[in-house]
Amino acid sequence: MRQDDPRWARDLMWNRRRVIRAARAGGMSRSEAESLLWDYPDGNSIGNEGCQLTCLAMVLHLLAAPRRSAWTPRTLNRAAHEGLFYTLSGLGMNTLYADLVSEVSDGAVQLAIGENFLPGEKTWKPAYCDTAPLVRAYRSLAPGDRAGLVLMLKTGTYDDTMASHYVLLDPNSVQPPGDRDAEVLDPAMPAGRSGRWTLSDSARWITQDPDIRREWRKAGIGDTQVGGAWLFARCDRATGRPALGALPAAWAAELAS
């Protein structure tokens, strides 16, 4: 799926004027309120802001959630508004996305494990796909052993205002865990492009925007650096728990190494 698909690209996720008004009513200064969302000429839409939302729609599709054909960025955005996970007047996507996925899938898909790396923060060592334990563990599994697992990655800055981005690790990739430039499914991948697409391809594509490139460079973000990894899993109907297969043992081995 692509976030700029014309079927949903113009659908608003947030109305910037309403967000500013609500933030001001909550005590923020005008400059603080205006900094919450980037001012896009055509609005804070799925096409401009919906990389994480599109990744979540792909997660639901890949993990065969109930009514999976219904889950597109458009329908997921509507469900988020209706369930007040976020609204046109307020934020909350990054704290509530795991609950959103669980809610719309009736618990069939769950966030199982997460790692955060605070990219650009001076006290945190940069993380990459060949150094992050959870990412290495996932990539060490054979593609068939990943059938019920999908890993979402964050790239770009720690600040989610504009210069962060979300992709999925390609579950069918056979790259070794030591390959830093991982193959990904990217909601911002240009239309008409097919074949292999990696973290560095993604970085070069989205940093064509000079404002995004400036924020990446200011924070010292590398093209293959990752800011977080989140593992979604299909749930075992009998236990109600995520069915993780061989992943926990692989992750434990990476943490111990």
C-alpha cells in the first residue's frame, strides 16, 4: 500500500487549525501549539502524514486480520477518528497505535515486542538493523517462520512532527541479519517502482524534501539508522496470546550476545 494512493491520500488525519485551537485552550503558547503539526499547503492528510497509519493497514492485511480486505489507510483512519484514538482536533497516534490495531482486529493482531532507540539523542548510541537485537532476531528466522509476524521500523528523527518515517521489514527478504541496508516495504515508495527497495532507498527518497533533509542532518541521522522496532503478531486463539514461534529464543540469543 502507498500513503499517496489517490483513493485516500487527501483524507485528513488532523485539522491543523483545530489542533492549534485545542492546544491553546489547554494552555500552550501559540508557537508551542503551531509546532505540534507541520503546516502542509494541502493539509495534514494521509498522503502527507500517514506513513505509520499505512504501515498499520499493511500489518493488518499481512497478518490476515478479520475483515482484512476492509483495512486500508482510509478505513483505519476513519476507525481511529470514530474510536477517538486521535481526532481532527487532537493527537495521540504514537501512543495509541497498538491499541488501535488490537481494537480493529478484535484482538487477532497484537503488538508483542517493542524497542526504542531515541535517534539523534546524544546519550543514545545509533542503532541499525545489524545491531538492534529485535531486528536481528526477526531477520535470523526463515521467511516461513515469520508467517505470523510483521516488524515495523521507525527511521528519521525522534521527533514525529515531520522528519520521522515508518516502514515494514520485508517479511519475505532472505538477507542475513548482518546486512545493514535492510529490504523494506515502504508506504512512501514511488508509484511505478518495483523490485528491491531498502532503507537507504527510502532515506534518499524522502529526504529529497529539503526540510526533512535539514532535520535529519541536524540530528545526525544516517540513511540506514533506525529509531525503533515494533513486532506485531497474530494471536493464538486458544491462549489469546501472540503466537511468536521461534522469535523469543532468537531474541534472547541476540540480547545475550
